[in-house]
Amino acid sequence: MPDSALELMPEDKAPSDAPEVEQGAPGEHSVRRSEWWQSSVVVTGEIMGTGVLSLPYACSRLGWVVGIGSSIGFGCTAMYAGNLLAFCKNRLYPDATSFADLATATAGPRFGKFTRGVLMTCWASILPYYLVACSQSLAAAFPDVLCYWQWCLVTMAVMAPIMQLRSFHLLSGVSALSTVAVVAVVALVVPGLVSSAPAAATSSAGIPAGLPFLHVYSALGSFVFAYQGQSVMMEIMREMKTPAEFPKALFAANGLMMLVYTSVTAVGYGTYGDAVAGFLPATLPPGALRSAVGVMLAFHTAVSYMLTAQPLHRNVHIWLFPRTADAVRGREAAVHWAGITLSFLLLAFFVANVVPFFADFQDLLGNLFGAPTVFGWPAYFYVRGCQKRGLPVPRRDLVLCGLFIFVFLPAFTLLGSVNSLLQIADDWQHEQAAPFQCTPV
């Protein structure tokens, strides 16, 4: 019997009794083809790179101690939350393939339907964020060429054909390329920031004086969102040859992200201080370096869009067209999938142009959706699942899960979200960035 959630049993030693989830639903099971390293690439490609763009700016509102501490601390909490999900999959409910399955198994079908609906809303809400990031990256790379909303259209035209790939396994190759791209971005941005830094940059060790209480939570939300990827981890494990090896993928991916996020945060804030831009590439001076960085970030965020959209599109496909959801080939299935992907792409385009404030949008998503998927569901699934299976919950896990559910979850979800909405409203009023207006990036 494992002592805690950090000690996973191999899948072949998992309980033989089936979990209390609906069996035989269309699309619930897929062919397991991915090795752990391929899953690590998918996790990294889905998360890393997009969040880092606003972390130096968030650090400027938190100071060195809290900012760097948040980068490391939330990276550790994200790994712990992912490991709780791996424990639930491999030790408690091996047939579960989604958050909704775990919710059904631990609290009944109503909670399962609620969870599925919330996660689909979460995925749909994150898609405009990626479209914003991709379009702003291209606008920063090639200023005065096209308007921001026109870059959105270019991005959509490029992504639409690739989005017809219908599994994480098929997207693992492009995920690997996107990871290489974001690592290359870091290798270019860091020396670029150092060489173009102002002579005197103002920074602070602690939280800057006079910073409103809610603004602190808003900035912390950027770090929460930067590590948020738990909502698709069950789907990723579903496609693994050996789901019990998911902790390897988790630790490899999150370890790399912690290193990159902390390094970029330190360099960005250290070189530009309080003057660092909310969208990091905009800090670089115009030129070839800024253009190269913008193109690679655009590619990476476009891949992140596709990885986040994949489970959303699949769930909608199962809901609307269950007969063709598992069809590997066939014109009808392809038409259904294309209709779903293009519809969500158009919706993302509309939202991305109504809320064109990159850093504020990231804060809102980090607080509203990142906190529940990182701190809420994984901790609840683990504690409740252990109780239903008759397994004791170690005191260490009980304390950590209690902090997740009763402290971090309400703090970041409620207070941070309210502040983010107020900040967006303030930007609309003072920055005069009207929807679909050509504005400088």
C-alpha cells in the first residue's frame, strides 16, 4: 500500500474492480500509442511558452522575493496536482479517461456532467487567449504590416488545416517542434534583453509599496496560469501505452518549465525592472531579433491552441455526432470535425478582438479557470477517491490538499478574477483599444 500520492503503483497492480463511470460511451477509449516521452512533449507543448510572456511583468508587480518564489512554488504545486491525477488514474480508477469520469466516480453522475461542462467552457475560454498571443507575436515581429485583427485572420488560415489532426498522438510531432521553438526563443530573448536594457532599471525586493491588495492576486494568477495544464492530463494518459509512466512525463515537462519560467522572469525583470512590458517580445527593440522571436512564439502558441482545443473538439463531436466520433476515416466524420473546429476558431476570433489585452486576459484565465483545475479537482478526486476505495490519506497529503481546496482555490478564483475584470474594464476606458481597431502592439 503506498504511503502517499507520490508513490504510484504500476498499472498492472491497480485494483481490478471497475470504477463507477459510464462504460461504453462513444469516444471514451482510444488506442494507446504514446510513450511517456511523447506525452512529456505534449504536456510541454500545451503549457510552456505562452505563460512566460507576461511573467516578468507579473514579477514587476510582486517584487523579487514573491515573484521568483511564485515561479518555483507554483511549479511545484502543479507537479503535485498532476501527480494526484496520476495516482487517481493508476491506483484508484484505471478506466477513467477524463476529469468527468473521475467526478462521476467520486461524486456521482450530476457532478460528472457539471465537471464536463465546466471544463469544456474552460477550454473554449482559453482558445481566444492563444489566438491573442499568436497574433500579437506576429504583429510585434512585423509592425505596420497588418492590423492586429488581420493577423488573427492569418493565424486562423494557417491553423485550420493542421487542426484536422484528431489526437494528441498525431500532434506529438508538431508539439516537439513547438517546444524547440520556445527554447530557441528563450536563447534569443535573454541576451537580447540584456543588450538592450536601460542604464538604470528600477526593481524592488518585496511587493511594491502602494500596490492594491487585489492586484497581488491578479499577478499571482499569471504564474498559476503559466503552469495550468491539468485539465487535459487525463486525456493525455488515455493515449499512453503505459499510463503508470505518466509521472515521468510530468516531472520532465514541469522541471523544464520551472527552469525556463524562472530564468526568463529573472532576466526580464532584472534588466528592465518596472518598465518591462506586459507582452515580453514588445520589450525588444524593432529589428531582426524581434521578428524571429515573434514568428517562433506565434508558431508555439498556435500549437498550444491546437493541443488545448483537441479534447474540447472531441467532446463536442461525441455530443453532437456520436456515430462518427470514433471514425478514423470517412468524409462524414471529417466534415463533422471540420465544422466543429472552424466554429470554435471563429468564436475565438471574436473574443480575441473584444478583449485584446494580453496580460490582463492571462490574469483572468489564470484566476478563473486555472485555480480550479490546479487546486480544486485534483485534490478533491484524490481525497474522495481514497475514501471511497478504503485507502488512508497520509497526513502530508491531507494538509496539502486542504490548502489547495480551502485556501488557494477560493483566493485565486474569487479575489483574483474580480480584480482582473476590473483591470480589463479600466483598460477599455483609458487605453481606448476598441474591438477590431488597429492598435500598436
